[in-house]
Amino acid sequence: MSGNDVLKVNELCIRVDGQPVVSDLCFHVAAGERVCLLGPSGSGKSLTAGAILGLSPHSVHVDGSVCINGVEVADIRATRRPVQSRSGMVFQDTHSALNPLVSVGTQLREPFMRFHGLSRRAADEAVVTLLRGMQMAHVEEILKRSSAELSGGQRQRICMALALACKPALIVADEPTTALDVLTQNEVLKLLRECTGTADTPALLFISHDIGAACRLCERAVIIDEGRLVESNTLTHIIANPQHRFTRQLVRALHDSAPGRPPFAPDFDAREGLLCTA
Amino acid sequence: MSTSSVGVAPSFALISALRALVPTLSRLVTLAAVVVLVGLLPWLSGRDPALSILRARAGDQNPTPEALDAIRAQLGLDMGPWEKLGHWLGGLMHGDAGVSWISGGPVLPGMLEATGVSLMLMCGALLVALVTTVLLCVTAVRRGLMGEPAPTSGALGATLTALPEFLLAAILLVIFAAGLNWLPPYGWGAPRHMVLPSLALGLPAGGLLGRLFSDGLTASFSERWVATWHVAGFTRRRIALAVLKRTLPSLLPQVGLVIVGLTGGAIAVEQVFSIPGLGRATLGAASAQDLPALQTGILLLLAIAVVLGGAAGLGRTLLLGRTLRAGAMPVTHHEPHRGRWPWLVPAVVALALVIIIVAGMGRDPLTSSYLRLQTPSLALPLGADGTGRDILARVSHGALSTMGMALVVVTITLILGILIGLMPRLAAGPIEVTNATPPVIAGLVVAGLMGPSAGGAILAVTLVSWAPLAAHTAALVTEVQGQAHVRITPMLGVGRLRLLTRYVLPAVIGPVFRHAMLRLPGIALALAALGFLGLGPRPPAPEWGLLLAEGIPYLERAPWAVLVPALALVLMSVLAVSLSSLWRRG
Amino acid sequence: MHGVDSDDAPVPLLCANGLYKHLHPPSLAFWRARQARTILRDIHLSIQAGERIGLAGVSGAGKTTLLNLLLALKGADAGSITCQGRAVRPASVRALRWYRRLVQYIPQDPAASLDPRMSVRDLIREPLVRLSVEGNHTRRIDEALDRVGLDRKFLSHRPGALSGGQAQRVAIARAVALRPRLLLADEPLSGLDLPVRARVMQLFDDMSRLDGTAFVIISHDLAVMPRLCERTLILHDGAIIEDRPTAALFEAPAHEHTKALVHAAHLDHDITSMMPATPATALYPVS
């Protein structure tokens, strides 16, 4: 198992201004796997994401081990990590994830030139092909724009394209759908599912508080509450048999948010809604 | 749908265009008002210019009505004010700014020549400022590229900013001209004459810009896209350039203000180093009541300020380009950074000032009871000045009068600032224009109107100091109006007056009051600068700026007469800067 | 046209007729006439007393703009709104008092809409005084608190001393104390804990059943509608594309966009169907 782990987090402790926020967190993500990290707000999810990505702010102190592709990176900032241990990142706040003063095309072109060794022209073509593959309309038009001129859904897809273009072994997505409306949420989730989690695509660590979204995307869940791991199992198992207080609450919330009537939509395909394999 | 929308669009376009033009219009209106004010100076000043000219030309000869009438006719003072204004403006169009009342020669050629000198001095100062800024930003850029953007302590930048130009000029003069004898103390022409004035003018500006830029660069480096770019394989050079380009637009308005501030600082520096520049010429005209020369000088100074401010605004628009038009510029988040003891420096400095004040309280600041320039001793701890007065007593009493005047200014500006800031849209233009007027230029105008006096200095500093408070109030009002509990008030039937007094004002008044109090030392310094230039209280009042000016002639024989007031002012400056940085962080 | 009522049909509480709203994007090139974007087109809406209506649509569909028009905070470019036969358009606070007494609003984050400097008593009293409501204010305040299930001891508290759920109930009590005929609620259930959610739903039920208060529930998520509303409107690209009973809408969505929304609402539900616990319908029976 440990041989093909893309991400291995061991005894991770995070302290903010001396106060422990996350303690003794251990989990792993294998190659080609999609794992979600679930927890209520304030449980330390985003701090964990920051520690894995090497983006923790200064007031945050990280102890323990974070291994990406076999390289120990807990103490290394994102900007100084070796290329093979870099992970793609997708955030909730898409505004700040892209430089608003540089056109989207210029930002997408760069990784193709650096990591795929393409010429400028070939890189531009590769960008167009990639975005077309992600079902984006008006690709040429969008590439000329600044990220500030795009809608939230479009920006999130550009961020995902940028993460994919870097050919990382792992993509960390921190609440990527929270700021979007239901339909765009579904599109982004669908796209994440199509682009990750197979042998030749990156593994995915999906960080969210929404168990519904997690069910549609991931096979396995790691659940934390108040900075501690409380449950770790396949999602099918967790939903059928929630153990911890918070997990039960999550599952109850799922009941509650669902419409009070059975699904009668004529072309509704249940398999698409649920990825968990029993 | 398109048919109806086309019909509506033009009227909407007109309204929104007018709205967009409001700042430009109010800038022009304010500028025109200043030009008219300057043009009417001879009448507004309320003194008989013919009398002063006769005195200037013919000494103490008794003025006869015939002689006065002759001078009036010669100067065109028999015209009415508006007729004279039209005449003056008409002359300006033809490149004729009038005739000096003192020398009788045309004013413009000499003033243009002086402008050339001033511009050269400002270029030198800008070079110094640029180098200082770059040096102060090296650490921020290096840390940012390492992926650990952290605010620098900014101690060096703060120290440089702490010294107002007239004070730094005096200190440089003491050290490099009088003490080490490396560089000439005054004069103009050779390149080595430019070194000290450029340093005196450029270092404070560079210190301020360096702090602003290292803070701004740090904030931009902490944005998420920098990490995204690193992962995407962008080179460090491209990331650094992109971060600079990201930082510039938000700082350009402040850069503009700093550069405009150079025009005010240049006046003081030219005075200290006896440089035949525009500032010194204008200052001379003000003290000699040579109104045509004063008018021309003020007009040229304002023109320089307007051009520089406009250039900064243009640069911002060009840099932001379509992102500005999209109206969706993401806001940079700044991680607040607090030193371990943020109150330590201001507390120590304030204590030192209090000790000086208490020590000198019981002594007499006005009588010359000691030898001229008597050296410090136990009975006379800080020595005596050029007329044998106790320097400790003068500094102590000066602190009280300077601080007292500053308190008056702060109180008035607080009230003005809140009142004007409550009408943000209307006030946008005047705020901009007053913000871009250095206090020294306002002091020149006021001194031209009512002669140099303590009251004039208070008025001048008040005229330009309300703007930051009004801008702060306006920003807070906008913020409060966006809050959910205020946005819902129309639904609750809350009227406009109650909204203002019950919801908006209580939220605004606390922060603005604290802000005003933290500006107290800075305002005291501006008052001291006016005193130093002879635009404030008259001798023998014990005022710090005046004390420094009085000491400079005895620089070589009695350095303590310069050093003591300079040190007191440095303490005040450090207090000002440390308090204002407390405000920025809190 | 639309709003013609025959004598026997009840006069609708609120009626919107052919509303249009255009947006003129700001531009530096002010001399050029710009193509305005239409945010709302031809909106017809009539609300009867005691009726509960859902208004769903994705972000950018025009929900917020329509809400602002209905609250008379912004004026329509064409069309009219009438309430009990009187025209409603933006006007001075004084001129709109009658409308504010009839139509109230619960914002998306009710807790944030409480002034932190006021006590709970002053917060609830403010609209009663400002809108010149007649009668005994103290009794109305007590009644409203009882309604939302909040103890009287909270009257002297400030919002800072309340928990999120309590603050939410104060904000609702403020609207309820006016005894409005119509309540507009913006995303009333998002961000609420489970017990508070149940309480809010119960309160809405009571108000419409006992007092005949009408509701407009606005949400981007269709999933909340079946529990709260008998009728659901779908707003898409500034136009109302569906206006039908909620059950019918869920069973046979006509428009492509509605199908997508219904589909999205079902995704979560489908996961719950494999849970061994009590089904959702048992938790909250649909009447």
C-alpha cells in the first residue's frame, strides 16, 4: 500500500499562535484514488490543506510529516518544493487564485511550455484542446480575457485546467464548489471526477463540509472534528453506518436537504448521482 | 428587448458619464477657485500695498497721498478687484505675469528660471528616493520569492520617514557641511551643490515609498496566484515582475501624493541651503509682500503639483486597463503584523518629551539673561541661544505652544472631516485637491492673505489636514452602509436623519477620533515647518520651528542651538510615525 | 391584459405586471450608446393571501433584482407592481410606510441584520415605532418572542450575547411583530443548524395556516421547495420559465433548465435512499 501512496500524512499537528488546532492526523491517498476530507467549519480542514500544499500563513506552526510522492515536504514552502512533489491546487476563492492583470491564456500557456516542452504556438494549441475537452464554450474568447472578467464557474474551470496542465500526481481541492450555485457545482464536480482518480490522471484530495458533494465524487472519506480524525472509511460504509456524533449529523443533514419526495425525474440516472460502490 | 434598451441607454450614459466626471470637474473648479483667490490676493490681504511698496522703495520716508496715488496708478491698483483679475489672467495668456512691486521688473522670467532650478532639485531628489525605495524593498522581494512573504520591520524606512525635510536638511548641514566639511553648505551650480539638498528632499520620500512598497509587495506575494504560478513553472523573474505590476496600481495614488509633497518639501530645503529655486523665490516674495511675484510662484507650484498628481492617476488607469473597467479588481488582503511591544516606542518618546517640558516649565523663555551663545552648564543645561535666552526654557514652552496649536487644529479638522466625510460623493473632489496640497503652499497663500502669524499657520494647516479624516470618514460610511444591519433599514421605515445619527455616526465617530489624535504630532510638525519658514508665529515666540531657524546662523559656533530643537523635533517625528503606524495596523 | 380581475375572483395580495429591468454596464467610453443587458423580462406574478411561493434560479438569473423590485427598493424600467390595488414604487420612507407594514423581508443572513448596538427590545420595537404601528408595542414584542420561541429574558440582551440561532429568531421576530401579510425570505434555511431549521419551517407553517400570511421563499437550490412551498417559480435568464404547483414541477419538469435543477435537487436525495435510518418523508411529512 505504502508503495503507491501519492500523499501520506503522518502525525500532523498544527498550532495557531500556540493553540493546537489539528493534532495527530494520519491518512493517505493512493495513486488514482479520490479521497475527501470532511469536517465542520473550524475543524482545521483548510489548515490541513495549507500544510499539505505548503501555504500555511506565518502564525501557523506545522509539526509531523507530509510525504508527497515519497518526498518529505512538511517543512518546505510550496514555492521551494521539488517539481515531482508539487501538487495541483484548486481553491474556493477563485478570484485570488489567478493573476487578474495577466490574460488567462498567458497563464495557462506557461506550464505547457515548462513541463511538456512545447513551443509557444504548440502550447497555445494544447491549451485550447484542454479547455475544449473540459466542455468550455467560446474558448478563444475566454483565453484573451482577464480572470476578473469571467464568471465564478468559468474561473473555477480555468483553475482546474491550470492544475491539470502541471501534470501533478495529486490535486488538492479546498472547498472548490462552495461559492457556486447548484448547477455550476454539479458541472465542477463532474469535471473533477472525469479528470482525476484513474491510473494516468492525478489522485484527488477533496476538502469539503458537504457530504452530498463528497458522495458524488469520492470513494473514501476521512472525517475530522475539532482537529482530530474521528472516522475513516469508504463513503458507502460511512453513510450506512455513521459512528461519530458529527458523522451522524452529516448524514441527518443529507436527509434534511433532500426533497421530501421520491425521485420521479423521467431521465434521472441514479448511478450518476452516486459513486459509492457497495 | 433591444429596442427598449436602446431608447434608455443614452440618458443613462449621460448620467453615468456626469457621475464619472464629478471628481475631474470638482478638481477643475477647486483649481479655478485657487487661481481666483491668488489673483485677488492684493485686495483680500486687506493691507494697502502702495504703502508697503513705498516703504520698500524709499525707506522710512513719510508717505504723502500724492506719492501713494502715483504708485497705485503705476501698479494698476486703481482698478477694481475683478477688473484687475481679468487683466492679470489676460496677461498670463500672453506670458506676462505682471511687474514686481519691489524691483519693478517683470516677474515671469526670473520665476521660470527658478522653476528650472527647483525641477532639477526635484529630479535629484526623485533619484535618491528611487534608490532608497529599491534598497528598502530588496528584503521583501527576496522573502516573497522564497515563498515566505513576511512584512519587514520597516525600522529603517520609519526612521527616514520620521524626519521632515527641513529638519533633515538642518541635520545634514550640521554633519556634512559644518562638521566634516565635505560638501558646501549653500549655493547652487556645481553638481556637488546638489548632493545634500537632494538627499534631504529624497530620503524622507524614499523612506515612505520604501515602506509602502515593501508592505504592498509583501501583500501581493501572499496572494494565492503567486503559489499557483510557482507550481505552474513561471520563472522567478516573471513572478517578481508580475507582483510589481500587481502592486503598482494600488500604490500609485500614494506615490503621486508623495511626489506632490516634494514641492512643499523643496521650499524648505531651498530655504536651508540658499538655493535660488521657485520655493525660495516665492517665500521671499511672501515675506516682502511682493504680491505679483507671490501669485506667480504659487501658481507655478500648484501647476507642478497638478501635473504630477495627474501623471500618477494616468499611470494607474493605464496599468489597470480593462481590469479596472470590469470593476472586479480583487482586494489584496493584508495579514496584520504587530511588533511585540507596539506601544513601546511611542511611550518612551512621549516620556522623553514630557521630561523636557517639565524640566523647562519653571524657567523664563523670553528674557536674555545669559551670555550670547553661552555653552551648556549645570545652571544652564542646554545652553543659550543667539540672544542669550535659555534654550531649555524655550524648548519646553515651545512644546506647549506647538502642541496647543496642534490640538486646536486637530479639533477643528475632526469636526470638519466628519461633517464633510458624511457626504462622500460631493466631497470626493475637494478631498483630492486638498490632499494634494502641501501645507507649506497653503501656508504661503494664507501668509499672503493675512501676513505671517500663529493664527495663519493654524488656518493653513487646518485647510489641508481635514482631508485624510474626511476620506477616512467617507470610507467608513461607505463600509457601514454596506453592512447588513444598515442595508435593511429602509424595510424598517428608518428615515434618513435617524439613519445618520443612530446607525452611521456611532459607528464612525470612534475610529475617526482615534485617527485624529494619532495625527496630532504630525500636525505639530507641519506647524513647526511653517514656523521654520517664517510663515507661522513671529519672534520672539518660543516655537520649535522658529527656534531651529534662529539657531541655523550660529551653526558653526553653537551647534547645540540647532541640535536641541532638532532633537526635540526628531522625538516628535518618531512619535508621529510610530503612532500613525499603530493606526495603520490597528 | 394580465391583471384584470373579475368581481368574484379574490383581489391578489401582491401583483406584478410585465416587469422589465435593464442593466447598463459602466464604461469609460461614455459617449458611445451601449447595449443594455436585460436582467428581468416580462415578469408576471400574483400572490394570494396565505399562499407560499418558491422562487428558484441559479446565480445571475435575476432573483436579487426581482426581490429589490418587489421590496420597492429599486424601480422597474417597465411594468407595475400593485399591493391590494395600490401602486408600489420606490418613494420616500414616509410614503412607503403602509407597504412596509404589509410586506416584510427576512434577509439571507438574518443575524447580521441586527444592529450590534441595540438591545433585542429596541431592535424589535424599531420598525413598530418607525412604521407608526398602532396598538400596544410591548404586547406585540412579547407576542413575537413567543412566536419564535425565545425567552423574554433576552429582551435586554444585545445581539453579541446571542447564539447564531437566537439572533436568527430575533430577526424573524422583528418581521413577525409587524404582523405582515406577506413575508419575503431570502435563502431562509441556508447555513442553519438542524434544530433551528425545523423550528423555522414550523414557524412558517403556523404563520401561513393560522394567520394567513403569504410567503415568497427565494433560493438557488430547488431541494428546499417541496417542504416549504405549494407553488414554485423558476427564474432563468431574467424570465419566469415555470410557474406550477411544486409537486407537479418535480414530477414533470417541462423546461430543460428546470430538469437540470430538479436533477441537482435529487442527487442528494438519492444518497439518502440507501440509508437504513428513517426516510426523509417520515422526518417532515408533506401535507
